[in-house]
Amino acid sequence: MVAWFHRVKTPLVGIKKKMNLPDGMWIRCDRCREIIYISEFENNAKVCPRCNYHYRISAMERIRLLLDEGSFQESDRDMVSTDPLRFKDTMKYKDRLKKASKKTNLKDAIVCGAGTINRHNIEICVFEFEFMGGSMGSVVGEKIARGIERSIHKNVPILIVSCSGGARMQEGILSLMQLAKTSAALARLSDARIPFLSILTDPTTGGVTASVAMLGDIIIAEPEALICFAGPRVIEQTIKQKLPDGFQRSEFLLEHGFVDMIVHRKDMKSTISKILDFFGSP
């Protein structure tokens, strides 16, 4: 038989030998796909140094970034949700709570307490998205309300960092009641003329947006955070229209007057410190 085709073994031009990289030294950015050092990534507060993409961070990481070292004193750590509706979907609610608690080492989706920011005394509440999407149930609402009451009692500002999918459906009307509770508590804070600083991170949605996040005296957003009540997909399906590019992102909301400023995560502490200086906080 005559061989009609012959395979020509020629070196491939422009193909570099694959590098064997040690595990745990590099990551690939989800946004720009660039390879970056883990150490560089963490030193930049888990923000991609190439494209400025802000990754989600845990509540305790956020507290370490914002507060003076060693100043944080947690409050109401042992409050836990009950299961008044005996709710079950693909999993029992009480089992879902146990799973989330084991994953995050928290009892619920928020961490509250007191600390200092460049020696300014402050109350702080930080949502933990990894605990059931940072959803607000009865415990989250109660812990926020208690944080606000402590702020009034001590006459110090309160800082709330939102990162949430909204109200927790497994608690039904009890979770929706937290919207009224937190809003009423913030009204008392306003009457006492005590500042409330609200930081919006990706995502801040649903009942948390309506009842807490958008009620701040100063509203600060991280770059490109999704901030909304109903999500863009729900709106598009309802109005049957294509939404503008960047709709409901931080930059869109800043342009339309819904947030006061957009601040890079690494600059957040110094920015808040300047605001507290302006208010003359103790």
C-alpha cells in the first residue's frame, strides 16, 4: 500500500513548556483570568491587582481590615435561630442552620460588636454571606437592633457592612418583621443624632437593602457591587425590556444619586476615619 499522507514532526512555534507551579502560590482571577501571586492578592485585601475585581471576604476578615488591631469585642455571639415554622425544602431548616454554622463557625449570618477605627469608638455589624447567603432572619434583625441600641446608649456611631441575599424565606413573616424592627431602631438612632455609616458590598439585595443598607447617613459602596431590591433578571422578565449595561452596580447607583461614594477596599478604613473626624466622633 502507498502511504498517501505522512505526519511531519515539526516543533510547534510559540508554545512554551508548561510550568510546574507549587500549589497555593498562585490564583487565576475570575474576572480578567490573569495569574497573580496569592501573597500579592491577600496584601491587596483580596482585590485583583490587575482588574480591581473585589472578591467576597468573610465577616471576620472585614472586621480585621476595618478595626484597629485587638480592639474588637463581639456581642451576642451565642444567639441562634429556632425553627418556628418547622420549614423543610430539600433540607430541614434546622439542618441547614447546622451546616452553615459548621461551615462558618458562626451561629448566624452576622457578626456584631464594638471596636475602634483609628481610635474612634464605634459599634459594628458585618454580614457573613457564607452563612445562608447572608440572609436576614430573626437573629440577624435582633442583633442589628441591639447593636443600634448600644450605639444610642454609648453615643457612638454605628457601621453596618451589608452582604446579603435579603430576608430569610425559611422564617416567613418573622424574617419580614425584621425590616420594620431595624428601620424603627435606625429612626431612634437618627432622632438621637448619632451617625450611621452603611457599607454596601457585593451583593446587597432584597429586604436588607430596603430596611438597613440604604438608610445610612453616609452610604459607601465597593466597586462594581450588585445593589438592588429585585435582581436584574427578575426586572427584565417583568418589564420585558433589556436593562442598561452595569444596571444596579455601584457605579450606576452613584451616577443616579443612590450612594454617596465608591471606595476601594484598601482605602475603606482611612475613608471611614475621615468621616468620623468630620462628625467629631469620640
